[in-house]
Amino acid sequence: MFTPVNGGRDWTVSVAIPSSIITNLATADQRMTAPGRIARALAVFSVDEVVVFDDSPASSRPRQTDPASYTGDTDPCHFMAHILSFLEAPPFMRKALFPLHPNLRLTALLPSLDMPHHPNPKEWIPYREGVTVAGKTSSGKGTLVEVGMEEPAEIEESIPAKTRLTLLFHEDQSKYPECVDPAAPRERGGYYWGYSVRKAGSLSSVFTESPYEGGYDMSIGTSERGLPVSKAFPASAPKPLGFKHLLIVFGGPRGLEFAAMNDAELGGMEVQGPRTKELFDHWVNVLPHQGSRTIRTEEALFIGLTALRGLWDTS
């Protein structure tokens, strides 16, 4: 059973991941499993937004990519965003929202996320995700919406087919389900309601293209050259952290300094190398004294969110 936050939750946690984590993977199945592991971490730790940013040198970026073709080896940003979006969608609506595509050929390798908005017959939540479908309603007006139940729901509004909606079902079953803002289940109901997916062309774009008014008011960069979490956030520091929109940024095989080096905007500001940490409010090492020379980003995601989660969730 999912336990909603009493009174709702108006704050968010975002995670940024570099596209370079799949550029050194040789096979299609390896490229598929990496975003699958990332999606599992996002779901388990109730992350609200994931940003996939391009940290590659400008010279190695594709000049033109056909989005209808396989992009795992030509445009890793597109590929990762495609797979993460596919996994976030409730399984019953994927066929309607995601046409056949070479990127999705190996979806059998992907894990189940089983989030609150992925319907389960043994659990009822008043909010539901749905996708509009063609067909006549009982009244001849409005729209049919597939919500993962035996029969489609009916709403009063007339909305084109294959449109994703968030619905609130009233206790009074004589009332039509209400179309609500996608953030309503989190803000009003207190439920974790999946993650949004955003692509960014560079590290700086992660910040400047934030969808939140005023941007992120707290940011954490992760690096093996950062402070241990215990020193960055000592036990005496107040918890939970006071923020509205938190951003946690993870680096690729060559770290966030590599992303800054390949960012023209940051280059013009001379924010590169050791100065990369100036982008963030906190610069932390999520696993000091690691026993392997390298920690893959998808591993660092689980480790980092485990180490940091107590900063905002003190339950």
C-alpha cells in the first residue's frame, strides 16, 4: 500500500543524468538496461523530474538525427529520454502513446516500475492516469478515457484521442471524473505520481531551462572530489532541508568537470575544472573510500539518493 503525504506535497526533487553513461556501451541490450536501472531508482526514491543532459564534446555530437531511427548509438540524449518516458507511462497506455520504434525493440529487458499511477486491481487511488480513446459515450457527449479498468471512464470534456490526462474520481459515482493538473495527485493528494522527463543540451541548460518558476532553489553536485555527505550536511544541521525545488546532478564516466568543459556557456564564464563546484550549493562525494576505481552513474544514483534522502524525508 502507498501511504500519501498528509496534506499533500508542494516541493519536488529533480535528478540530472548525463547522456555519456551509454556512449561507451557496445550493444543495444546494454544501452537498454542502463536507463532501466535509472528508472528503477527514480521510482523507488520518488523523484519528480529527471533531466538527461548532453555532456559530450561539440565535435562528437550528431549534426542531424532521424528520430524515427534507432538513436542509442547516435543520439543518446534522445534514446534515454525515450526509454525513461516509456517506462514512466502506465503499461496500459503505452501502445497508444508510443508507436512502434526501433528504440523500443528490446522493451522485454525493461523492469517494472509499479508506481502509484500504474493501476493495481488490489489497490484503489482516487487519482488515475488515462488516455483518451475514440468511441461513443453513454450520453453521446464527452470523451471515453482508458484508465486501466475493465471499462473506459467517461468525462464531460471533448478531447482528441491519444491524449494523456490525469483524472480525479469522486466518491459520488454519479459525478463525472474530473480532469486535474498532473501535479494535483502530489500537491493535493500527497501521492508520488511518477517523474517528468526533460532533455537539456548542456549542463548549464539543466539550470536555465528549469520548468519551475524561479528555477531550482537548492542544488547538489556529486563528485569524488566533493565533501562526504556527513561533512556537507553535519548532524547538527537542520533537517529536513528547506527548499521548494531541489536538483541533484550526477556526472558521467569523466565527472561533472567533463560536462562543464564541453559547455560553451560555462566556458565563457570560466566555470570549468575545479570551479565546476561553484555551480552548486553543495558539492558532495556520496561514497568516500570506494572499493572500485569507477562507480557507474546508475550505481551512484542508488548510492547518492540513499545517502541524501534523509535530508528531505525525516520520517
